[in-house]
Amino acid sequence: MTKLIKSENSAIGAHEAAGRERTSIAAQLSEWGEATEDDNVSDISDKLGVMLAEIGEQEDNFAQNLEDYRGILKQIRNMEASVQPSRDQRQKVTDEIAKLKYKDPSSPRLVTLEHELVRAEAQNLVAEAQLSNTTRQKLKEAYDIHLAAVIERAEKQTILARHARRLLNYIDDSPVVPGDARQAYDNEPLARQVLEDAENDLREWQPSVEPITSAAGQESPVHVNGAGVNGHDDVSERQSEVLENASVNPHEGYTEPVGSGALPAKMVVEPSLA
């Protein structure tokens, strides 16, 4: 995820640069048209420049939306980082048990280590559940923003491009023979109306994407620190239950919970809000 976030930062910078370049090119088109001293070419190139500059502006808006999407991805990355200590602790205790069994299978410290392992696994179970919940929720949220931004940019740039193409019809490209004068350019009001139409269409644009459903709000988060929604340390409570039901296996020399399939932690679910 860290690599992806870094790559997206580069991509966002590229979109911002593309937007600036488009705006610069649009200005150059307008300046060139004015230098031709051709009223028709000058007016249409100037208005085309306005439209193309707005297309470039949409690229910059797209980059800003991508920053929001990237910020959501960072939440997944941060959650992954917060879970790692519980994984490391569980692995550390597991390794200590394996080493002690090899060196001194009858050591009384094995019982203590097995209790520590139960606690470490309980804490890790809750952390992993939180990571799973956050990953799924934030992945949907992030790419909802990303893909909606792609659609918005495409639809708005399509609006601008369609109106910009209308301007091309106001360039009189009828051939003239040497010595003949072209007809006076009188389409400036019509060309100006094209800009107004484009502006109105952009102002009236509304998102057309279907909403992404989410069930994330139906369950309370399982906190990494083990605290439930009622303020109690649910992991500690469950750990106590596991430890109370622990027995020593004389054949293996370690402690195991009584019963089969019992999880060393429980998740607290609060009723969904109406």
C-alpha cells in the first residue's frame, strides 16, 4: 500500500502538470490567433482557447479529487502499520516457546509463555479484525471517490469538447482567389453564445453515478486496544475466560484451552442506528 500511495502521488503530479500545460497551450492559441490579424481566426481561436483552458482546469480538479482518494488509502496503510506490533508480539512469544521446548521441555516457564501466547493471539485477533473491516470499508470509499472523479472529469470535458467543436463551424473556410476580399466576419455573437451554453451546461451538471452501498455502519469497530463500545476491555475479559479454562497437556508440556474451536477474543456489536 505504501508503494501504491507513492505512485499515486506521482500520477497526481502528472495530472496537475498536464492541466497547467493545457492552460498554457490555450493561451498560446489565443495569442497566435490575435497575431494573424484575421478577425474570424482571431475570434474563434480566442474562444477555443477559453474552452481548452477550462478543459485543463478540469484536469486540475481531477487531481484534487485524487488527493482525497489517496488520503483514504493512507488510512489503510496506517491501520496495517498499527497491526504489525501485535503480529510481532505473537510471533515473538511463539518463537520463545519453540526454543524453550527444544532446550528444556519440562521448564515451568512454558506455562507462563503459553498464557502470554493466548493473550497475544487474542490481541492480534482483534487487531486483524479491525484491519479487515477498515481495509474493506476504506477500499470501497477510496475507489468510489476515484472512479466518480474519473466520470466527472470525462463528462465535463465532453461537454466542453462538444461545445468547442461548434465553434469550428464559424470559421469560414471558403477558398478565395488572389485579390478577392473575404466576407466580413459577423459570427461573433453566435460564437459568444457557444461559450455561454458551455458555461450553463457546466453549472447545471449533476453527478449521474449510482451510489455505492455500504454496510460498514451496522457494526461497531473492533478496537485494536481491545476496548468495546461500552468502555470495557472485552479482550481482557475473554482472555480471562480462556485462562480460567486452560489445562496442561501432560503429553505436550504446554497449556491449551479446554474445548474445541473457542476463539480467544470476542467482538462487540452494537445495534445499528435507525
